[in-house]
Amino acid sequence: MRMDALLSSAVQAVITHEKREIGALDDFPVPTYVTDSAGVIRYYNRACVPFAGRLPQVGTDKWCVSWELYSQDGHRLPHDQCPMAISIREKRPVEGARAIARRPDGTRVEFEPSPIPIFDKSGGLIGAVNLLRPVEQTAEVTSLWAEAARCRRLARSIVDEKAAIALRGRAHDCEQKAVAFEMAQPPTAKPAFGTVNALLKGFDATIGEHELVTFRPGEAVILAGHAIKDFFFIASGVASAMTRYGTREVDVAMIGSEGVIGYERLLGAAWASHPTIMRVGGSAIRVPAADVIRLSKLEPLFAARQMVFVSGYCKQLAENSAANALLSVESRLARWLLGISDRLGSDLTITHDVIASCIGTRRAGVTMAIHVLEGVKAIKATRSKVCVLDRMKLIEVGEVGVDVSGASDRDVRS
């Protein structure tokens, strides 16, 4: 049977007889799923589970089996704007698209979707089928960096300033795409110090002097006004950047294994602008600032990764500042839970007192907000523990229009 005929009959079987098994697709090696004409998922094969890193919810999930989607440049892609949604709305196949799927464990995979709408004999749309083919990116990334280097060499060698500007722009575009692709790759072998930081991935052998240091919960990593002599690349746990007004303090950003403390040195500042403490105890790779700056000059990818992190970090500062000023306690708590669960997983061991300090409210306010989130079944809380049950509910309560984790496309954590 031809492939298109097989897919068509599979969709017909799912839409008209939902309980009927589709043996021909169950063992098909390419992740494949079927939706009805409204985009609701009605079937997925076994290959979808390792691809998505989760069990999609038949009859509930819409448009895509993936937990989160990103465009190739690292921007968050709402599910209702994914290729499958376009295919159903416009009643046409979508070809040549690429996207990045993020799994609940933080790993990512770039893939090529191939959504195909299916019609009944009278021409009415009854649903669609989508094949998700993971993309091998190594050769493409290599060629992008090579093209960027070629353009920069030409820009330095020509006299025409307009042409040089155009070449530098082309080089910048290639570098940004290469960085986005690099960020999308799942973790590979762990470096010598036994843990992974997204910025250091692949550079552990060239970073120079480094050591793994541990921090207790609440221990300061760096204080405001102190000289930045070392960079701290977070390996485990979560750090919080803070600001203080008199005796009161509030967290304004969090950093996990996607980032680094001491980033101000990259921007030319010699002193820390705000205190940063370890909210959840963990470890960091301490590297002398001089070694980080040296490697940043020698390795474009290492420098680009750090700039992607800084960009996302600044965005996080702005978003959290607005949330602290404008949103309710339960909305701020929802946003904070999204950010910390991104870094530590769904099961969190943390006290109400610590949460209150993080979101700048009283302990009683945190208790009430937790009850609100439990009421909509977004979380389950017990003594000193919070389990995230429904991420989409937290997004709704937190009024999240963008990714609050601070990673930018990117997402440099994977």
C-alpha cells in the first residue's frame, strides 16, 4: 500500500472508529499522530513517546504531541501556530518547515513536520496526519559557522563600506542560526567535572583553570559592589539575583544550569550590580574571569552562547519587574513555579518562607496563593513540597505571554 493511502486510511479509521487499532502505524519508526478537523489529537504511535518525552493526552491535547515548541531562531511557538494548525486551517499540506520540540526534561530536538489534511469522499475535511522527522544538524551547523567566518574575512578585506556592512550582517545571521541550532541539541557526554552547564558544553577541555564548588541554600555567590574575579557557571541547583529596599528583598531573576553568575564582566563592568544567592543548594563551576574573557575572544560559539543567555536574562528581569508591580500574588507564584520547575523538574522541595522571599510577599500570602493554584488543579502541595500538575494552568494564572524561564532561544540550557 502506498504511504499516502496508508495515512489516509489511518485517519479515516481514527476519526470514524476511535477505538479501532491502527496496527500499520503503531510500529512505524517515524513519530506520527492524527488529529480531527478541530486539531484535537485522536491517535499517536509508539515513536511519538520518546520523541515528545511524554505521553500525549488523546482527546485533550491539540495541534501537536510536543510539550513545548520553538521556532528555529529560538522563539516560543504557540501550538495553535504550529505547521499542523496551519495545515488544518488552510486545508493544505505544509512542507519545508522546521521547528524545535522541547521535552519536559529540558532536552530538545529539531524536526521537520509534514502535516497532511485528509478529506472525505465529498471533499469535507475530517482531520490530518503529521509525520515528525528529527533533523541531523551537525553538517548544517558546521556550514553556517564556515559561512559566517568567510563573510567576516571578506568584510575585513574590502574597501566598500556598504558591502562590508552587508557581509557583517550576513555573518551575524549565520552565527545566530548556528547558535540556535547548537542550543537545540540535547546534552551529550558530561564534562570532566561531572555535571553539565549549557554555556560550557564542549569547552571543558579549553576553559583553563576551573573547579567545582558547592553552595548551601541561602549562601551568597556574589555580593553587590564586589569585584567580579570569577565566573560561576551553575551546574546544579538554582541561584537568585536579588534586589533590596531597606529591610525588604525580592528576587528579580533566577539562574539554573543554563546560565552564569558574573555576566556583567562580559559587558565591561568590573563590579557586581546586585547580590546573587543560591536559593536551592547546588554546585557551580568557578572559572577565573580572565580565562572566560580569553576564551570568549577565541571561540565565537562560546561568546555567542553567553550573549544569548544575557539577552534572555535581561528579558527575565524586565518581565519579573512588571509582574511584581502589576500582578496578583497567585500570578507571581505561578510564574515563579514555571521558572523553577523548568530548572529542577515538577517535584519541588521548598518552604513557604523561601517562596515568600522569592516573590516579595508575606508567608500568609503564599499559603493563600497555593490554595488558589491547588483549587484549579495546577499544583499539589504538601509540607515543604510542591508538585506541578498542569503547566498550562500555571501559564494561564501567571498571565504568561512569553517564556518566563529567561532562556532565549533559546534556550541555552539544553
